[in-house]
Amino acid sequence: MWKAIKKWLGFSNKTELKEEDKMKKFLIVGLGNIGEKYANTRHNIGFKILDYLAETNDITFETVKLGDISSLKIKGRTLVLLKPSTFMNLSGKAIKYWLEKENIPLENLLVITDDLNLPFGSLRLKTKGSDGGHNGLKDTQDKLQTTKYNRFRFGISDEFSKGRQVDYVLGEWNEDENSKLKERLKISAELIKSFALAGVNTTMNQFNGK
């Protein structure tokens, strides 16, 4: 009734529509380092997951300010896919910029990262938490001034000898990991779509530990 009265009086519903549209837009960020030498490293799993999502949905990335961007539309939702070009340690700068530029609420942000504390290929979606010593998450937390943002951790395991962590993280997937990656990438893409369509809680229940 009130909407009809407002229309009759000449008021606009533009603000309401904008708020509704805003909740249907998501920023999906894959963390990684730019450059060919990092392309197939464990630390770049965020880039790799977004590349898989783009490839399987026939969309491409465009190089823009602070990163490469693509857009995927599914069932009334718009997923803005971002691969920051700031290098891992400054990931938060790109995330903050594109959140504000696209007018996306913080609860619709999903940051994809590698995790040494999870077995290879294990998936873990969380709504908050510490950076866990991950420099990309550390800068994101610093720039957003909060630990309460959604993050999707992809397990890379901790199969390295003492003092070899950096070499391991920046090393390439071994033969066994490579053979299992495609199936893990497919499930990761399903998790991302579920996050946008079904919400974070349903997605956590369905995919965590999968």
C-alpha cells in the first residue's frame, strides 16, 4: 500500500532497488602472486580456482586497476572475480578498493587462500578468524580493519622439512597433487557458487571437510 502511495506521489523506489541489487553482488577474491614463475605454485591456489571457474563458465579476465577482473552471473547473482596484481603481501589494498568501487557489502566478500594447516585438497569456509600467519590475510585484515570476513581455505598440507616452508609454499604441485587437483578445483567452484546462492552457513555445512 505504501509503495503504491509513494508511486502516486511521485517518489522513487531507486534507493530500495539499489539496496536489493547490492545484496545480489559478491566479490570473490583469489589470492596469489602475479607472473609466470608463480602460476603453478601452491601459494597461487586462489588464482587457480578462479581461473578454473572462469574457464568452465566461458568468461575471461580483464586487467584493470590493482588486478584482473571478471564477472559471472548465476541465477540473479553477480560474482565479481578478482585476482589482485599487488602481490600477496598487499592483497588487502586491491580487496578494499574493489569492495568500495563495486559497492559490495563486507558479508558478500569471499577470500580464497592456501592453508598449510589443512591436508591437501581439504576445504574450509569460515566467517572470521586470525590471519594464521598468512601474509595475504594479514594485509586484508589490516586494510579492512576487521577479522570478520569470509575466507575459503584450500589445504596444501605441511609436507616439508624444517626450514623449508617458503620453498614448499612457493614450490609447484607434485605429480600426485596435480593428478588430484582437477577434482578439487571442481568442488571448489561448487563451493563458491553455493556461497552466493545458498549463503555462507549452508555452504559451510555442506562443504567443510569435503
